[in-house]
Amino acid sequence: MGRRPKWGRQVHGVLLLNKPAGITANEALQKAKRLFFANRAGHTGALDPLATGVLPVCFGEATKFSQYLLDADKRYRSTFCFGMSTASGDADGDVIETRDASGLTEKAVRKAMASFRGCIKQVPSMYSALKHKGQPLYKLARQGVEVKREARDVEIYEYELLSFTPGAQPRAEVEIHCSKGTYVRSLAEDLGRALGVGAYVDQLHRSAAGPFSDADAVTLEALTEERGEGRAEQLDHHLLPVDAPAAALPKLILPDDSGYYLRQGQPVMDLQVYRIGEEGDMVRLFLESGEFLGVGEITDDGRVAPRRLVSNL
């Protein structure tokens, strides 16, 4: 018997999706994959069902470079609610404690937030997608199982209070610029703990992932309406190039003859190398014809070695 053909078409590029609330990042990915009738796709950083905002979806060969977006800084806007703690640290979890926080002031919140800027230690939430012995923590948490989590180093570049509404359960709107691996729900819980009143995330929106912002993102609703009963190809104009996840890396243009040797796994010499980087730096590789080859690494002898190449598109 012959091999069963793969479902879908060959689609290559990056879709900046504005994920709606109420579905998981994977559910949003699958909806986008069906709309584009794509046979291979992956997202670049989970968002909880509660959260909205930028979710870059990589199709085809772009999935080879998704790690660059997974490792990128993120920006969020979030609403924290004080005076209450939930099992999950957000509005979707069961309430486990309530306190009167009517005495909480904007000044106290601002002062407490200051201690969470810079490089901090953060214990990942039990409701995160991190795995323990192959099982996502959130699945264990829903079974009532809690495991020890080691604190991790994360960087909080910006943590600003945008507005504060006092009351028995005060609310604060905050803006956060943080490194990969930061959990906003943990920031809320830790802030509530520092203030002695508890807190949880009521709303969360990712406004940027790496160089991409929500201003350039498209919704599933808009994509569905645009496609209608038509062919998936009519949505392809929304896709960014395959190299978009690695756009922060320097660009190295090589003679077309170099493409053959790189595809054989061989490093190539180029005098431009040390003008754009140094030993160990990663670069995007293009041929003079404009073809994107993939990502390479500068070696100690002034060559560039292939590290992640695309298949012929």
C-alpha cells in the first residue's frame, strides 16, 4: 500500500493571531490551521483560555524557527483583583480565600510593585503548562495533585500601574514587559501576598510577543469572514515570511553558489561575517537571489556553519 497523503496543503509563514478569550492557545491554533487548510502548524507560547492577544502561529517551514519567538520578551496588560485568592490564580479558578481589602491604597500597590521589577525569583503556577514526569502541571492541579516547583529567574523590565480602583475588592490595571517564562498570574499572587490581601488575574491581554504587536494581529472571526466559502489561499496575504520568527538576527547575504555547500551541511567562508557578528552568533542566511536558507552560526575561523535550514520551498 502507498503512503496515505497528508491532510492539507503546504503553507509556509507566520500568522499573527489575536487570540480570543474562552479557548486555549491550541484550540486557536487548530482553528487557524483549518482556515488555512495547512498540514503543519505550531504556536509560539501558550495563552490561557482567559487571555487574549498576540499568538504567533507558525506554518510549515516557519515552525523550525518558532523557538526564537518562544524565547522572546512579552508585553501584557492585565487587571488584578485584590482581596480574593483563587486556586488557579485567575478568574477561572475556585475562590479559596476572601479578605477585606478596603484599606488598600494606590500608594501601597505602587510601592509593593517596585520590589518585583528587575531580576526576580518566581515559582511557576501549578496551573501552568510546565510538565512533571510528562504530565502538564495544570492537569495534575485539576486532579488535586500538587508537586514541588523550583523558583526560576525571570526578568521584569517594566511593571507599571495604569489605574487603581479602591473598594472592598480593589482592582488595578497593570502593564508588564517581561522575559520568557514569566507567569502573570504568579506576579498577581505574589503582589497580593506581599500586600497581605491576596490577588488574582481577572483579565489578561498579551499586547506584544517579541517584535510583533496586537496592532498587526488578526482575529479568527475576521479570517473566517474573509474566507467565507472561498479557498484557503485567499488568506495567505496575512502570512509573514518564514524567517519572521528570527527577524532579530543579523542578515547575511551569500553568493548563490554557497547554497549548495550549506545544504550539504558544510560551513562556508564569507568576509562579511565579522562585520555583522562574532564567534558563536547566529545569523539569518540568504542567497543573492533573495532565497532564505535558514539560520547559521559564525565559527571561530570566519566561516558560517548551517544550524537550521529550510527545505526547498
